[in-house]
Amino acid sequence: MKRSKSLLIICLVIPILLISSCKKELVKKKPNILLICVDDLRPELKSFGAEHIISPNIDKLADKGVSFQRHYVNSPSCGPSRYTLLTGKYGASGNNALFLRSKKMSEGERVDPSMPEWFKNHGYTTTSVGKVSHHPGGRGGDNWNDSTIIEMPNGWDKHIMPIAEWEHPRGMMHGLANGEIRIKASEMDVLQAVDGDDSIYPDGVIANEALKQLKRLTTNDEKPFFLAVGFIKPHLPFGAPKAYLDKYKDVEFPDIDHSQKPIGKTTWHNSGEFKQYNSWDKDPNSDDQFADEIRRHYAACVSYADAQVGKVLAELKRTGADKNTIVVLWGDHGWHLGEHAIWGKHSLFEESLHAPMIIHDPRTKQKGFKTHAIVETLDIFPTLCELAGVEKPNFTKGVSLKNALEKKDVVGHIALAYNNYATTIRTTTHRLVLHKDGFVELYDHSTTESETKNIAHDYPEIVEELKQKLQAKLE
């Protein structure tokens, strides 16, 4: 009799345990998301055709995923570009775009959820490390560490910015080696390379914190995670451990394309950001040796950032979570290195708006191919929703790129961008720039002149067609 009861209990308990186990497995099958943001990163990587750049870790990710060779950001500055990434909507053109959104929320205005909030509401643990929104760590105040001023309310379960010896997040943002912070920009060198390991500059510290968070999230894995990691370099000032600069000692750099300042009215911008640093009264537009030095230091910063990306991806693989994690690498905008005589961003030329993007979903069959479909940052939010099996919001302006991850012949769509002065759209062949005062620039990318010759006067029919497409894009 006792044996019969024992068998009965076993028969009842085992199915319950199996059901419980199956439920847990179903939860685990929901993919994690790792979003890696890199500041001021041009599509100047080996996987994007720049043979002189040393970027093995990002290239390895591209070899496993899909690299979007024609990805365009929606604004050529950090703040508004990150706004579009994190909200899936067009916004203000200033660096305070997300803080303006936060202010509306504090005043009781209804605001659509941000991307991390959306995923949190759908069962994800959300964490950010480093520069993901405009302020590293996502807080305001004089030193960007005021916990009462949140850049993205309701978005992150944890939003972390390690500061080490740089005193505060603002100090980290423009930090140079061994805790040097920017007090007066004109007294801070625009270039630097100091001997030491990766942690003597801020991104090494950010990478170390990202590894800690990955370990935490993969150890306590009852819920899927959305982890965003933001690296600062190659943002100004161009400082990285000397070992990365040494990599370029004997590397030949290509000539700078169309290096002359445009004639007439254009979207040209005199990038005060670069000029505010100490450049020893040298002008890269007239001093070829200094121009070469700048480009090498920028490249060193790219390789340094690439190494930090490599650490994060290696830790993801070590935990085993890589088999169930969608990885997105995203550059927040481009950067001029002498094109159009600009050393900076903020223009609406190609160099400011063209940025790298790579998506790797371990479940997809297509691996390591390049797509030339035109896409934009706005597309990331709905893409991640579809890939993760999360409900797609109806308020986002982008489109899912799931098809582009599975098919090589996807065409893409028009990409729109804006700054304080004008709005632009990029098609497969042309760029139209419409200034607020009505002035128009039209460039034909199928010609060698590209964005050096405004042909708007000669092709009014193309101008009118693209104006209509621009308006439709905004509606």
C-alpha cells in the first residue's frame, strides 16, 4: 500500500516538475539584447571598406552578422541622434532632446515609452553602462550626476557610469589619461597618446563595468536582459593608450576626398567643437602633417574602442549567453576628417550622417554579408521588437529590418536627417537638403562630383519630387 502511494506521488510530482522546467525553458528562449553604442564613429572600419583601419573585433562581429553599409543617422549630433535611437521618433535637434522629453514627463504630459522602457514593460531587465543617452550615466546637473534629473525616466532598471579618478560623469566624457578632466577646453590637448593599459582612459573603465554587468545579468537569468553599453571614443579629444597609436606607425592613409571648403551656400559647418581644444595654433586644412597626425590619432581611438567592444563580446561568449543574444553595434553619427574642410560633425553632408551599424542574431541563417540597403537609426527599435518577439509599438517612425537580415536583395528606403538649419533626405542616388529659408541643395551620388556640386538649379523636377518625398517622410 505504501509503495502504491509512493508511486502515485511520483507520478503526480514528475509531470509538475517537467511542466515547471518547460516553462522556465520558454522564458530562457526569449533572446537577450546587447546594444553597443560608439561615439563619433565613422564607417571607417575594415569591415566597411577601410583597409587602413585596425578593427578586428568589430570586423569579427560583422563576419557573423549583417553589416549595414548604408546606414544613416537621423541627426549629426550625439543628443538628437540618440533620441531617435532610444525613442524611435524624430525629436529636437539639440543635445538636450532627451532632457526635453523628460521635462514633459515631469510636467504630466503623456509621452510614448522609450525603447528600454518598452522592453522593460515586456519582461526584460534593462541596464545601461557608459554613454548610451547623451549624458554618460543618464543624469543631469552641473557634473551630470544629479540623481533627481533623469535623462530617460522609467527606462533603465540600472543606469551606471563608473567614474574612477575622473571625478564625475562630465569629467569622464572628455577625459584624457589618468584622470585628466576638461576644465578649460582651450587648455586641453586635442590629441594625446600615453603609455599604459586600457583603463588609463575612460573607455577601459566602462568596459570593465560592462563585464561586471554581463556577469550579473547572465548569472541571474530568470528574465531576458536588454544591456546597452556606450563607449566614448573616438569622441574628442583624441586620446588613447600609445599602443594603439603605435599600430599605425607604418600604415599609409588614403587621400582626403574633396577636401576643399564648398563654394556658395551649403550645409557646411565650422565645427567649433574641434577648434575649442588646444591645437597648438595649427590648422589641418593648411598643414598636411598636422592633418595626418589627427587622422592617426582618430584611428588609434577607433582601435582602442574596438578593443573594448572585443572585451564585451568575449565575455558574452564566455557566459554562453551569446547563443541567445541579439547584438547591435551602432555608431551615433559620422565625423569629418577634412572632407569639405570640416574637422567635426554637425553638417548634413554624407560624412556627418553615414555611420556603421551591424546586427547579429545568432538564430538567423545568413551570416557575414554586407547589405547596401539604405536604412536609418529609427529602424532599430521596431527591428529589435520583431526579432525578440515583442509587440511592435505603433508610435515608432522606422521600419523593421528583419527582411534585410535574411535576404541580400532588400532595397531599403529613404533616410531622413535634420539639424537646426535644414532637413535632408538620402536616396540611392541623390541627397536633397532643404534649408529652413527655402534654399535647396541637390547632389548626385552617381557622379564623381558627389556632394561638391549643387545641381538643384539644373534639375527642378528632381528637386520637386524629392521635396514631396521628404514631406511624406515627415508625416
